[in-house]
Amino acid sequence: MAFNRAKFSRSSSSSSSGSLLSKLPLWILRFLQFVFAITVIGLYAQDLRAASKAGKYTDSKWGYATAVGVIGAVSSLLLAWPRLSMWGWGWDLVVFILFTALFGLFGKMFINENAEGINGIKRMKNAVWIDLINMLLWFITAVYGMVMFFFFRGSKSLHTGRATV
């Protein structure tokens, strides 16, 4: 049985932005991405601030983690608009790769570490799992955006409605 792409394309009478209900799952995912990205910033920036206050060396790994958190937070806000989300799946993949590297970097350092009551190590072990959640959320939105892009782009043009896009 062949896959019929026409079944999935929008009709010319429907609005290009879709209904509010159809955008709700995307907005929930973007909200979660924002919340967890802010969490990453908070978890890793603590150590950067403490090192800066003490006049000590700030490790670039923690700088990378904070930067990825900022990129994730800003991207989740920008990509919350459905039009950007359909075309932004490539950026979703980039942020997914950044969080994958972050999870791998800190996972290798802290997953097998024995915390033994040390709060900093406990916090970093928790941060690793937050990184994993972020990675999965960005993967889900990348796949969603890819599906939306490849299956729903066969609609009519926005201005005249004559051309197939």
C-alpha cells in the first residue's frame, strides 16, 4: 500500500497557522524547553560565579554548558511561533546536538561519581539528567518540525493560492 501524501496536506481553505488546539503540544514542548534551559543556566552558572568571586580559573566546560542553556532558552522562545517552528527544524537539530554533547561531557564526568554527601556533586549529577531531558525535548521538536516540513509543505501559496509550495 503506497503512502498518500495528499491525505496529509492542508486544504486551501484552512489557515496557514492552523488551529490553536493543534499548536498546543508544540507550545507545551517549547515551554518545557525554556524551563529546562533556564534550569541548566542556573545549575552551571553557580560554579562560574563562585569561581569568578574567588578569583579562580573558570572552566570552559561550565561556560559551554551555560552558553548552551542560553542558546536553548532563546531558541525555544523564538521557535514557539508555529511558522518559525516548521522551518526551524534544522536549528532544533543543532540545539539537539549541542545538548547531546553537553550530556556526554558532563555525563562522563559525573554519572559514575560517588557524591558521598557533597552537595556540588549531587547538583552536577542532577544537572546531567536535566541535560538529558533537554536533549530529548529538542530531538522531539526536531522530528516534529521535520514531519511538518516534509508532509505539510505541499499546500497552496500564501498570497495567490494558485501555486503549490
